[in-house]
Amino acid sequence: MIRFILIVFYLILFLVLSLPVLFVEWIIGKFNPGLKARSSMALVSWGFRCITVLAGTKVIVKGQENIPTDTAVLYVGNHRSFFDIVLTCTLFPRVTGYVAKLEMKKAPILSLWMKNIHCLFLDRGNIREGLKTILAGVEEVKNGYSLCIFPEGTRNKVNDTFLPFHEGSFKIAEKGGVPIVPLTLVNTAQAFEDHLPRVTKTTVVIDFGPPIRLEELDKETRRNLGRCVFDRIRDRYFALKQEYFS
């Protein structure tokens, strides 16, 4: 429980003390939106690194060399834990927002930082609003900002299983003309969800797979893009689990 209490205390302190910084970032954004996004990303990543240290989480990172450096990308990952965002945000080489559930838009202060790094908020119960979010995502990647999505739609609560991937979110890569980077996360729920409310010291593996460039795929694969990415992440997940946790 000590780690949990420390993380909650740190998060509240970070958010409260960051209010003046948010005002400075707002001013920067009036003159240089790109600088605002980069500086906000650096500050958020720093905050998440501190949480990782407080949680006692050891992160094994594989495949960062697979991330294209000349273009925005769409990261697509499996989702088991709140820590998935904390741990991945620090690893992206450029400003990267997340496609988050609409409820996160109501989070005081935190939602402002999310907007600063170009996060989008998806209303999963409204098809029309969901489409608007996807189209906004297309514009984000066209403007050079990467996005990370968890197309299972919610945190999967059962270890070593995967929920179906929703196909709609892949339109961001298709319409935006950017590659997809499969993002495989192993053992992240062991940090928190597997024994709520305790945060325990653990090791996780985060793997960036080779980019999937849609123009190189045949028509059948593109038609079933969600399944293609799902299979790659699932196969990589079990290979990594065998390698590190067997």
C-alpha cells in the first residue's frame, strides 16, 4: 500500500503544482503550438518516469529501432493496465497522444495536459461522435503528431487473453497515410490491476514491432487490417511471455 499512497500523493502534487506551468504552456501555444506540444510531452513523460520509479517497475524495452523517425505513426497495442499509458508515453520519440475514453475529458487538470499532447477523447457509445474522433485523428497524424490506440476498447481484465480489435480506429492510419507500429505489452497488470489496490514491484516488457505500411499490403489483408495487427500482437505477446516469464 505504501507505493500506492506515494503515487497518489505524487500525482496530486504534480497536477496542483503544474497549474502555473499550464498557464505558461498556454502562452507558448499562442506563438508556437509545436513548441507547446513538445514541451508538454517532455513534462508529462518526466512525470510518468517518476511514477514508474515510485512503483518499482522495471521496464524491458525491445524494438525501438522499428519506430519510423521520418513520419508520424499509429501505435496499436493490447491493453491490460492503467500503467500501459504511464510506461509507454516515455518511450515515444515524438509527440504522441492517446485515443482515450470520453470520461477522461472530465479529469481536472489531467485532461488539460492530455489536450496539450494531442490526446483525443472517444465516445464509445455514439457512432457519429466516434467517427468525428477518428477524423480528428486523421488530421493529427497528417500534421505530424503520432497517436496511440488500444483497439480492444477497454482494459482486458483476464490475463493472457485479448478482446477483439475494433476495426474503425485503424482508419486513422489508412486515411492519414501513416504506418502502424504494433505495440505489445506484457505483464503490465502485475504492477497494479492483478492485486488492487496494491502497487507491487514487477518487471514488464514493451515491444515495438516492425511497422506495417499499408501500401505494401494486399487487398485482403487491408480489408482485415484489425485481424492482421491482432495476430501479430498476440503471437509476439506469447513469445515474449515465454522468453521472460516462463
